[in-house]
Amino acid sequence: MHYFEYQNGELFAEQVPVRRIAKEVGTPAYIYSLATLKRHYQVFDRAFARVPHVICFSVKANSNLAVLRTFAKEGSGFDIVSGGELFRALKAGADPKKIVFSGVGKKKEEIEYALDAGILMFNVESEQELAFLDDVSRARGKRAPISLRVNPDVDPKTHPYISTGMKKSKFGIEIKRSAELYKKALSLKNLEVIGVDCHIGSQLTSVGPFVDALSRIREYLDRVLVGYLRKEGANIRYLDLGGGLGIQYKDEEPPRPEDYAAALIQGLEGLDVTLILEPGRVMVGNAGILVTEVLYLKETDEKKFVVVDGGMNDLLRPALYGSYMGIRPVVERKAETIVADVVGPICESGDFFAKDREISRPQPGDLLAVMSAGAYGFTMASNYNSHPKPPEILVDGDKFYVVRQRETLEDLIRGETIPPILQ
Ligand code: LLP
């Protein structure tokens, strides 16, 4: 569900014509709908209303300050994976007591920053990290609240690059070793064991793998952890099930948040914990588009190419995962349908938004909207080929705000210097 709809053949973001925004801010540009962001949060939150829960929006999906602020105002917490994401979340007014810190490679300064901020918990991913976290906390005169990220070894049936909960993945701690590591954690004086965590992958389109992961953790908790940990004085009061709920890019039929929640809540029965969820994509994916302008139509004997001014530098998903992104004309026109690749200006064959796509023949100057680009769009953008990053726009009803300006040429060389020997 989102608020990008056609009115008389023209695409609107809420009540603003996308064409008007493009005219004012140029292209390419990311456009987000505030009403969609709020609605997604509220639907997700309501779905879990029956159980104690904290929703920690996964900052990596979209880290724009205005987007984070929107969620913070709705009461959301945040899932972070770096000091940079912590900085952003705090700047956006996040409550540190609702921040969880995940990731396999936390550095000393990042740990110190999070300890000082007083976050809810660190999701620990290895034995060495456990010991290191204890050392850093001791030196800081603090106790770090932790959970172990366990790897339940279930197949999320998604793209291999975004599946994280299988045995061969770099993420998490093998479930069968976790009792041993919990023991170790309990022996470390500057750690406080408060939770269990898992995240099995992203863009999941059925509840099965989530339910399997929960039941493995559950079985393990019941059988091994709870009794033992209670005896040792630990109080496991948070169960973090990560993110991963998919969205519709093409013809997927992902579970609705209500169904996802119902399945998880059922699996929790009898367990006295606060549930933590780390949704990213489902909150922001369909709340954003990337608008780009057609530069040229290039036809060879073999193929047709629609060359646009946005590229893999702006939106990496198709190049990196072969992802399907819907592409729609901003203003519908009556023209023949052609089959073409929609490609960007970057000097890489992997620079495409769509392959062999049926599209109504565009003309130079036409605007196209790449749909569902609100998640892992801007956050994965780069300056490759020295293109300034695009602006981000937030639409609210009939108004819009530039929430990140387009980078300038000067921004491209910020921080670079030519040393004296070359002058
Ligand atoms: N929690 C953890 C520990 C994660 O690693 C992730 C995503 C999330 C939560 C949020 O997952 P979500 O609800 O968004 O599925 N760049 C890829 C997606 C990478 C996901 C990485 N981790 C893409 O564009 O599809």
C-alpha cells in the first residue's frame, strides 16, 4: 500500500505531481511519501499490539534524518550496524533505550559510543566480540546489555546475498554453540545477558522460514537456555527476531504484517519476553520512488536501450542482485510498446534498471519512476563515475520538502587534497 498514484494519466506523490518535483529539484531524485511511511509503521505496530514489543526500524534500509525522525515520532526504536547509524538515529531524536546494535564487525570506538549513549542492547555475533565487548565496557566503567545472535540454520529462500541465517553464513553464532557462549557471557562481569537475537535474511515472501527460525530458537530456549540461564541469574527478557519481511516488487505475494505477526505471536505462546523486531524494507520500500529522465533512445539490430540519467550509482539493487524494479512513466503517453533495457550512464555493463522490459516507447525528456525504491536505494548510492548523489524529497499531502540536497561538484572532492610534492 502506498500513495504514488495516477490522476488523469499523471503520477502523483500524495497530492503533488511527480513532474512538478522533478522540474524543481532536477533528476535523478528520490521521492518519499510521509503518509506511506507513517501508515507502514502503524500497520506493523498494530499487528503486534497483543504482545509487548519494540519495533526497531533498520536504519540501513533508509537512513535519511527526516525518515528516521518520522519513525522516532511514531515511537519507533532503531536497529543500527555502525557508529554512523547511531549518530544519525540520535540526531533524529531516537530514544537510546530503543536502539539495538547488530553487525559482525563492531569497532572499539563504535562500542564506546553506543555504551555512552546507553543503548538497549548489543547483538553479539562471535566469541571474540563477546570478550572484546567485556574489555571495552570494563575500561569504560560500564556494563553492556547483550543478546547473542544465534544462527538457526534455516533457509529463507531469498537471494543468496541477502540470506543470513544458514550454516555457511558469516552471521550469528551456531545455535548448538550458543549455550557455551551464554555460559561465557555470564562469567564476564561487564556484560549483562538480557536477550536472544536472530535475523535470517531479507525480502522473505512467506512466513514459513520465520516460524521455523522461531521454533528452533524456542526449542533451544526451553530445553537448554532458560533453565540454565535462570539458575545462573540471567534474565532473558528480550527476543529479537530481526527483520526480513518482503514487499511486492513485481508479482511476489509477501505475507501481510498482520499474518506475519499472527504467526510469530503464536510461536511465542507461554514465553515471557518482550519481542523486538527490526523491519527495514517493509517500512520504507514502497514509500519511495526514484525519478529519472530519459536522455536517449538507442537502437541496435539486436536491442533497444532507454538511456536514463540515473544509474547503478544511485540505485544499486538491479546491478548487485539482478533485482526487479517496476518502472512507470511519470506522464502516461499513447505510444507503441517496445522491449528495451533501461540503462544508466555508468561505464559498466551491469548498469541497468531493467532488462528486456516492455515499456511504452519514451522520448528524450520523458520522466520515468523507478518504483519501490525507498529501501536500500539512497543508502547504497555511491559517487561512482563522479556523479553527485541525488537529492531526497519528502512529500506531505500537497507540500514537499528537500530533506537532502543534491550533492554539488564541490561535494565530490570534499576532503581531497593535492600534496605539496605535486604542486
Ligand atoms: N536486521 C539485521 C540484522 C539485518 O541485517 C537486516 C538487513 C535487517 C534487520 C533489515 O532487514 P529487512 O527488513 O530490510 O529485510 N541491500 C539488500 C538488503 C540487505 C539486507 C541486509 N540486512 C537489498 O537491497 O535487497
